[in-house]
Amino acid sequence: MPDIEPTATQTTSTPEATPTPETFTPTATPTPTPVPTPTPTPTPTPTPTAVPTPTPVIVQTPEPVPTATPTPSTSGSFGVISGGPQTGYRLGQLGVDWYIDYTPDTRTAPPGSIKVPFVSVKPGKTRLTPDEIATFTSAAPGSTWYIGGEPNVAQQDGISPEAYVDEFDYYVAEIRAADPTAKIMGPSILNWDFTCSGCPGFTSGETWMRQFVDTYIFTHGGNPPPVDVWAIDTYPLTWDNLPMTNWPLVRDQLIGFREYLSDEVPGHANTPIWVTEVASHWGFSGLEFPDGKITIPAGQNFQDDFLWDEMAGYMDGIITWLRDNSDTQNIERWFFYNDWTDISQAAEFGYAGIHFFESGDNGAALNQLGQLYHDYATGQR
């Protein structure tokens, strides 16, 4: 969800050999539209500055959405970042039920889908009122409430661990008062001990999380945060090595977070992790900064020069690892970013990576990556 840019000199990057979000180029920020990972802000230096997960650009079309013919998911572990009037159709085409759109109103969920209500804790953001929380919880009792996205990234929720404790206490009390069956998901840090390369950087997820947990325990009589699910966004933000396909880097962030929870947070050795964003921000062999904006190399085309096979290899690598290790690592669910983003428009904000449909039009077909995700989600791969 953060926005960190590559530094200026990345006209041609060396593609990474092996194939999760975001994240320092794209990460979404909710409005009625999902929030992608970092957004890059090119610097005049000759090296691109990493862009945290850019805020997702979701095209919302007011036209009627064609009726989807959903393929039932064989695993509740698969989810997607989505948003707008076509969410129901897109979920059906991908064969998934779970989604995040970075809004708290559970009444907007399409029939048959499961929405994860999201609350932003960005400084200056108005809190939901107890009445609003009561309305949303009554529409979907038992939901898992996601409180704060990428708090360790300034361009996203960007809040200090100490200030977050106050927001967390407010929402936990109000949500559970309105719905005792509700579950609480902690803040989604962006990555664990890796931030980004070829970029200015940001507070690591490890640093932020340790301060939050320590502060909470200190101010609550030695008790750890009452979290039912922990969250993390994972992206291989390697602006100096393109395309971003280093899936083992993403794997290592998940392992590091799991080890911390198991070994150092009292009572949370068995609390599940949800990967609230996983993807890749850049699917091209290089990038440039004409007029101070990030884009793909001159002469390349957003469709024809997108490295589809490399992105598919990245997805194969991380999805296979998640599927094979979810039990031992207690990773319960993962949400790929993003069902649809017009990368020709989102590139300047640091996101020209994974997307699942051929266009933002009503009834658009799955592209190669969307078909791949569908096949994994429905057990056909």
C-alpha cells in the first residue's frame, strides 16, 4: 500500500531470475476503490527510488455487470483485491469467494462473496462511529475486521506504533461490543525485514511491529494484543532488479514474521497469518523517468512487452510454496493484488505488475495470469 519510488537511474534493469506485493511500488489505499501498494515518486538521482505499494487504480464502470458464472473455489485460502461494480463478476470468473476492497461497509458484498471489512487508521482519518460500526457488523456478523493497512509506510496508513495502539483499542472495543462474534485482524505491515532495493526505503515491518507489540504489552498490564489474525503485505520491491520476480524473497518475509509471532509474542504461536496483499509491482525489463514520471522503457508497449511468462513464473513459485507450507507456517489465507488495474495509467505511481483481466470493461475475459490464478484457486493446477 505504500508509495516509494525507484531512483532515477533504472532505465534498464537486470531481470530477476525467479519469480508477492504491496511492496514498494504498489499498495492499495481504499476509497471505494481498492488500494494498491506503494507509489513511486521519481527522484532526479540516476537510480529509481523504490515506490511502495501504489494505490490501486480500479476502474469503476456504472454499466450493468454481466451475470457471472462462478466456479466454486476448492480452497478458501485464495482471495483477491477487488472493488467497484464488477467485483461479483470478477470473483466468479476467478473462482474465489474472499476479497478486500479497503472499505468497511459489509452491505456492499456481492451475493455469495465474503468481504473483509477494512478500517483505515491514517492520521487525520475520521473514525467510524459506534452507530456505523453497529450497522456494518449487523450486516455480516462474525466478519474478520482488518484494522490498518501498511502502517509502516508513510504513503499508506503511515501511523506510529504508539498512535496505532489508541486506534486499535477504540476499534476492538466498539466492534466487539457491536458483534461479540467478530474477529480482529491486526495491521498489515509491508514486508518483514526487507524493505526495498534501488529505493529510498521506509520503516521495516519488523521494526514497526516490534514497537507496536511492546507498546501494547507495556500499556495493557503485560497482555499481548487481542488479535485473532495477523496480517502482512508482501512484495519483492527490487527496483534495481527488474522485473520483480524474486518469490523466495517474499517467502522469507512470511517465514520471518511467523518465527517472530511463534517465538516472541506471548500466546500467538498458533495465531494464523493472512497475506493481505501479495503480487509484483513491475512486469517489465526496465523503467524510465521522462518528465519526472515513472514509465516503461521507450519503445516498449504495455501489452506486448509485459513479461507475462516471468510474472506467471513468480506466481507459480509463491502460490506453490504457500499451498505446500500453509499448514506448517499457519498461513490461512492470501489475497492477490489486483483483479484489474490499468497499468498504462498506474505505472507513474509505481505499479505496472500483476493484474487478472484483459481490460476494465464489463464482461472482460481473464488474461494469462487471471487464468493461472483461477486454475490454482479451483484446484485445477
